[in-house]
Amino acid sequence: MESEKQLMSLINAARVLTSTLDLDKVLHQLMREVVRVIEGANSGILFIYDENRNKLVVKSGIGFDLEYLQKIALHVHEGMTGKTFSTKKGQIFRHMRDTTRAMENIQSENQNLFNKAVGAHQYPVSTICAPLLSKEGCIGVLTIDSFSEEVYFNSRDLLLLETFAAQATIAIENASLFAHQERSERIHSEMAAASLSHTGMNGINTTLSRLVQKETCVYNEHLEIAASSSDEAENSGNELRVHLGEELKDVMYNLNGISTRYEADGTAFYMFPIQTDTITIGILVVFAIDLDTLDQLAIDLGCSLFAREMMGQERIRTDLYNYEGYLLEQLFDQRIDMFSLPQRSLVGISEKSRFLCINLLISNDFLPFHELNRKRQVFNRLLYREVKNLHDKVLILDRNMEYDLLVIINDSRNEGQILEEFIRFFKNFNEKIQGLMTFVFHVGLGRVFGQISEIQSSHRDAKRCAQYIRSTNNDEIIFSYKDLGIYRLFLKHERDELQEFVTDIIGPLLSYDEKHDSELFKTLKTYIECNQNMTSTAKASYVHLNTIKYRLQNIRELLGKDSMEGKRIFELQMAIYMREYLASS
């Protein structure tokens, strides 16, 4: 009769497994059958291992007050259940002395909850525990208690309990598999819907956050927040940018697509690069302690959608700037007559317009091509975006390692104000670039002009200024045509012509210095700068006055000039300026 009763319980349990995918219902029915079929059993608890907490938590129970029972969370070595889980072997605790000893390491909080859950009883008299074993290892423990002093469980009871434990394992795995498939389908479905809904970055991010049930935020390639799941997520994202800017930049330039986990100030989060085939264009931050495989699936899909959305926006901007660059090229070729009225309206040219040409040279020639190309793409996008926010309309012509810009001015600002604004703009732009990456560029500003027919002249001046400042190797990144001063006179002449003038005027002096390692040229330059005062020249040169007199006599003899006044001193000064200009350009 007893064997028949046990067999019917196993059959009933098997029926439950195939009748529903409701895990709670399956496990409750299994617990009822276990307590019914194992003679002397008063209660039972099914513990499941929670990987995130690294603890055993109650999944189902019978014969206890569940209000208290469900609050218990055991360490993996705690009590009879913990011992069974850690050894992965069934355990029999036959007598109260065994159960009492096994429960000595129960934490006081869990002990109090257990006492309240069992009510009048204190400790089980006899207990058996069976591990729930799957291919991945032990996933939980099934524990049966007896509070009767006349019942002592034996190995046969344990064998029967292990049979039920195997069924419980199947039920949990089936439910997990179903939940996994169901959630996977939901992730694909909802992410696809977000992509087709035309709600942009915010819509995709909101859907992703809901699917993973975690706060998220997205940075663009300039480390600005492009989308966030809540105000709290946006605030956390801003704090990350302030305190972990270098780490964000590391992720931005990481091309292996691997996520990075961080903990800062008690907050755990993951950072995922948002990438195209060749570059990283953003970062997804997920605020979480851990992520499971389906979270990762949703995040991978989200990153792909973010990349597509960002690149779509970028293509629209690029197409516009390419078209405007084409129009600017026509202007440089003096084809203004080819412009239709709609085209002129598009670029903002009117009869009252004034213009400014700007030339920008990239100087990172020493970088490997792939790295230079990647950084230049970032530079491109940031330049276009910053220029778009300017008060003036700006056309950009991209010439690979060089950019030509035409500023269209339609207000009454004077030239000084306009140049000052663009000097400030490019200095701020340089700070933003250096905040993201090391990138060297130099900018030349031409003259403000009123007729579009003057564009070639202003363009030439801007290019010369950019080339001049790049060749001087100083810390300045921008130079205007007005700042060139007397050097503006030299820009319009060929170098050979300038060098010929220098050689004619002070060539003998330079040759003498080179041959005798003397300082006659330096003395002449100081003498002119000191308004031809020999005493001041001696003091500036840190030599005796007689030394200066001797050197000046030598200079006159070498240059064949009895006096150095009026026109002669002007020619010498011009030659000195030309020599310095040629040396720096």
C-alpha cells in the first residue's frame, strides 16, 4: 500500500509538470505530494540559489507561515540546507542532536524568522535534504522536516525525496527555458517596434531601459548625453562625465566592442561602446550590478539601433554640408553667376552680405593613417556641429587635411568684432577637441570683404596665415590677416623674390657671421630696435659700449654704408623683417 501511494504521488507530480508552465503552481503541487508521500513529514521548503545575491532563497514552502519563511535568505554554507547545497549531496539528519548541531551556524536574523515561521516548534527532530542538480550544477535544495519525536528519516526517504527533487529541477528548467524564449521574443519584438516608431534615440533608450529593468543613458561621441531613461539617470550620467571623463574616453576609442564594468561611489554600472564598422560614435551606460544573457541581448540590439540612428542623423548633416561645400567650391572658382536665387537663399547670400574666408590646416601628419582617419572623422563631425550653432551662416569645403570656410555676415558688426568672435570660437573649439583627443590644427583668418568677387584674395590671405602660424611652431592655433602687421607686405611676394632682397641688403653681414661665428646681425637688429642708441644697444647686448662701436664700424664696412639713417636704415629693417618671416614660414 505504501509503495502504491508513493507511485501515485510521483504520477501526480509528473502530470503537474506537463499540465502548466506556471512554476509556482508546479512547485506547490510537488511540495504537497512530497509531504503527503513521505511518512512523518510535517513541512517542506524548496530553496533556489540566487546568483545575484549568492544566497539560497525560499521559492516554495508548506507547513510554515510563509510571511516569515519567504524573508529567509541563507548563505551557501548556512544550516542543513547550505551544507547540502555546498556538498551537492543528499543529507539525512536523523535525530534532534543532528539538526541542532547543523543549525548552529544559522544567522540570528534567519533564526528569528525561522522560529516565527514554524510557530510552536523550535527545531526539527529529523530532516532530509536533497540537492536540485542540473547540468550547470546545484540550483537549489529541497528540505523536508519532521517535528515528531517518533519519526526518524532514513535513506529510503532520502531516495524518494531525491526523485521529487529531480522533478523539481525539470520544472524549474522548463519554466526558465520558456521564460527565456518568451523574454527573448519580447526583446526582439519591442526593440523592432522602437526602431520603426520614429521616436529617435529617446524612444529606443526608453524601450531598452524597460526591457532590462535598469536605468540607462547614452552619450554621443562628444560625451554629451543624447538620451536618458530618467532624470536620475541623466544626473548620474553627468556625474560620470565629470568624475570619469578619462574612462569614458577610453571606451570611446575602444574598437573591440567589449563592455567595461565599473564601480564608483557605491554605484555599479556598465559602459558599452556604440560602434559602426570603423569608429565608435557613442557610449551606452547601464546602471546595474550584474547583467544576464538576455540583458546583454537587449543591449546589443539597442547599441545597433543607437548606431543606426546616430549615423542616420550624421548622413543628413553630411549631405547638407557636402552640398554647401560644392557651392563654396563654385564661389572659389568665380562661378557666382551659376547660383540660382534658391541656392543663394539657401546659403544666406544677399546684396548686403559681407564675407570672411577661413583656412584650417590639420597638422597630425605623423599619426598612422588609420588613426588619423578615425580622429579626423570625429573632428569633422564636431566641427560641423559647432559651426551649425554659430550666429553666422558658414559654408565648409572639406579638402581632406584642409578645410576652407566662408562666413556669411548679415549684420552690422565691425571687422574687429567679427575676427575676435572667431578667434574665441576656435580657441574654445580647440579645448573641446583636446578634451576628447590630441589633435593639432591651425587656423588662418582672411580679411572681411563686401563683394563675393573678392573671395579669392581673402581665401589666399587666410591660407597664408594658416601656413605661417603652422610654420612658426608656437602655441597659437589661430592667426588673422590683420595680426600679420608688416608681414602682410611679404605675403603677396614670392619667397625667392624676398630672399633676393635679403641677400642684396644684408647678405654680406650674414655670411660674415656664419664664417666667423660672430653676432653682427644680432647687433644690427638690436641697434635698430633701440632707436640707434649705442648706449642702449650695449646694455641690451650685455657688452661694453666700445664693443658696440667696433661692431657697428664692421657692419658699415661690410655693407658698404657710411651711415645708417633714413632710407638706408629702413631698407635694413625691412631686410631683417623679411629674414625672420622667411625663417618662420
